[in-house]
Amino acid sequence: MSDPLAGPLAVVDAVRRAASKADGQDPLDEAAALHLEHTDAVDLVLVTEGTGSSGGFALVRGSELDLVVHPDGRGRGLGRALMTRALALGSPAHAWSHGHHPAAATLAGRFGWSATRDLWVMRRPVGPDAVPLPTLQVPDGVTVRGLASADPTSAEARAVLAVNAAAFAHHPEQGSLDAEGLAERMAEDWFDPAGLLLAVDSATDEVLGFHWTKRHDEQTGEVYVVGIGPAAQGRGLGTVLTLAGLHHLAERGVAEIILYVESDNAPAVHVYAGLGFTHADRDTHVQFSAPDAG
């Protein structure tokens, strides 16, 4: 029996590849990509227009909308048609423009949506020709080490989830990470337990915080997530774990390390700037929200 979504998913793949090449930015974030990979066909809310060489698609994930038009199909009203169909199929209230594409702002405005969040990508070169990383100094009573295994059901993995939930209780994306989401990420090719660094109490082995690094390829690494449990905050562990992860990635030979941070998170931006990270205007992702979005 043929897959009823084989055609639409082929459109998604072709449009995504073409948009990534033309815009220099993947139009889907990790959450959307994992949703497509792990959600059963019958549960996908996906609409497509045209073919993979000139069409587009809209993916509805609860309150989230992902809408992408092939570069060769832009300027013909495809985005408006996809937006109309997506709003008829679900109740999306938020959508990201990765790379702050001007066409996304225009389309959002036509439907009364407005910009509500700016997410920055900050970058730091590492390697022989870059400014050296500061020396890592771990405070007394704390040990920094990698996750012992890739088992998402282990006690350490559960502790990471607990710290993550507490540290990001008010973060709309990261704070919702659950055991299933953790297992999905651990199953990805890029996952390396040694790259999920834990700060633990040397006496009790309690997990105080973590820095999950991500190696995209031989050239690029990422400060994927840094989380500190509320009881351990104020001890400088965020900076310690961040720096430990930077050293970990640099030792694996990447040329550049990136991270994502909310533009209005002044304390975090200050810490990252102090570690040599910079931001360029082109590295801004904008979230648009519907007028009645909660």
C-alpha cells in the first residue's frame, strides 16, 4: 500500500532544501523537523500547494505554524493561500521567521499578526587563529563530567529532565521537554553522551546543572542548552558549564560555536559576549503571533 503522505512529504523535503539553499537558513527548526520525523502520518496537519520545484507547505503543530514557499514560487500569492488553509485546519497562534525574511513580515501583517519575540544567534570562532578560550575553573565541591550513557531512562537522564523543567519553567519551548522528547533527541545521529556535561555535587552526586552541547558537523558546534537548577543558581555554574562545553567542542576540532538566546535576556547576552560571542543582524529569528494569541 502506498503512503498517502509520500507526495506531500516529498514537497516538504524539496521546498525545505531549496529554501535553505536560497536563504542560507533552514526554514524549519529542530522541533518542526522532529515533529515530521516522529509523528504518524494520520496525525500530521500538513497542507501543500504546487510541486516541490515551485510550491510550498504549511505545517500546524498545535499552536505553532511553519510555512515555507519555494524560492521559485514566491511573489505569486502562495504564502497567503497556504496561510488561509492552515488557519482553517487548526488554531495556530505563533510562527517563526528564521533569518527574519521580509516576506514573512509582510505575510504576517496581512493577517494581523505582529512580531512578539526576537531570538538571536550568537557566534564565536575557536581554533588556532581565534582568541583563546578562558581557562576553566570549577569551584570547590563541584565536579563537571559527561553523561554516563545514552539511556534516556537512566537516573542521570531523569535528573537532567528535572533540572530542565525547573530551570525553564517559564520558557515556552525548552520547558516543555519531556521524556519522549529527550529520547527522540538522544536517538539523533549527533547525540554524544560525553557532550551532555553535568555539574554535580562532589559529595552527593546531585545534578546541579547541565550544558548540552551539539556538534552539527566537523566545522560547527552549538551551545544547545544550559540549565541550572533553581537551588544551585547564584554560584556561577552557568558560566562554568558554558565554558566547559566550549572547551569540549573546541577539543573536537570545530571552527565555530553558535548559540541561541532571547534578544531581551540581557544577563545571558552579557555572559556570552564576555566569552567572545557576537551577534549580526542577519542572525535574528523573529516570532510572529496572532492578535488573540495567549
